[in-house]
Amino acid sequence: MKKLLLAVFAAVVGFSVAAAAVVSLPAAEPAASVASSYAVTSAPWTGATLSPTSGETVAIFAGGCFWGVEAVFEHLAGVKSAVSGYAGGSTHNPSYGDVSSGSTGHAEAVRVVYDPSVISYGTLLQVFFSVAHDPTQLNRQGPDVGTQYRSAIFAGDAEEQQATEAYIRQLMEARTFRRPIVTEVVRLETFFPAEDYHQDYLAHHPDEPYIVYNDAPKLVALKRLFPALYREPVM
């Protein structure tokens, strides 16, 4: 799907880097809640406390094409690394082609390693639901359609799962979005890193039409809505 869109965008629409300054959902998205990607959701009631000691903690998020989700988390202070990959499926060590077929059950996901003394899990959730993706789209994100583009959070333990479920309930009770949140919250089994060419894709291909139109606006929104968290990643 992404390869087809790149060809269409380049040949017909002719997007430029200047489009990255436009904060809007893709034209192909039907009646989505703009707040889902470009407005700050409420702060979480649980999971927002910083750890008194530094360290490394892992969280795994899926929200459509992993290029943009990875870039958002890479630009957060306290995040040590963000790796694109696959989670939630049945095939061992699948390829991008396997996952793109929709037959393996995997979602394109991002493994985030962060320092809990600098940024909390609750803050990661807030950014994920505010900027990284639209949690009301079922098995798609914008122009990308299929279960591999579903919204999901793969919890590492019971505490993380409970905090995530509590935050989703909080957002739903507050009627943050115009449509129901469809984000899956499941326990992580295995995460498989994606091929090397997917890593840091936005940084390596900033002028690619798909990136300019779908992913670069997320960074514009992140910097505008969470200025205290935004940082340029060390490549």
C-alpha cells in the first residue's frame, strides 16, 4: 500500500517539504477525529509518576505505519531508542512482505526504550494517543489499511496493562474522541525488529511524499503541543 501511494503522490499530487508544516489528517481519512493526532489528550491518572532512579524500561506501541510512530518517540526526551518491528502475530521472525500480506497477524510496532526517571509511561501514553496515531481507526491508519496497521499496545506486565486500560477508560469517559477508541491492549509475546532499511526511515527519507504528507506533520504537532518533551534525536 505504501509503495503504491508513494508513486501516486509523486506523479499526481507533487507534494513538497513545505507540506510538513500543515497539521491535518490525510485526505483519504473519512471523518476522523482531528483531536486524535493533533490535540493534547488529558494527562493519565495512573502511570505518570517518574521513577526515583534512572534505568531502562521497554514499551511497545503499534499505530499504523511504524515510520511515523518511531519518529515521534525518537523525538522525546528520556527515550533512549525506538526500533521499528513486528508484534502480535504467529509467524516467527516475519519479513516485511509477510506482515504486509496481513496473513501473519502481526502489527507494525515500535519498541521504545526509555528512562523512567526522565519520562513516565503515562507520558508515553499521552503522546501516543495525542500525536502518534488516531486510536479510533479500526485496522487502518489514514491511507494504510489492514490488521497490520491496527492500533495496539503490547504490555510487558500486568501493571503496565492495567495502567494502559485505565488510561483508555479515562479518555473514553471524558469523551476525548468523537468515535470509540479501538486500541487493543494485550500482553507482549515476542517483538521482532524490522529490516534495517525501515529503521530511522523518516530521518533518512525526509523528502519522500509519504513521509511529508503522513508523518512529518506528527513531528510538527509534537513540537507544538509538547515543547518541553521535544528534542532532536542523536543519530
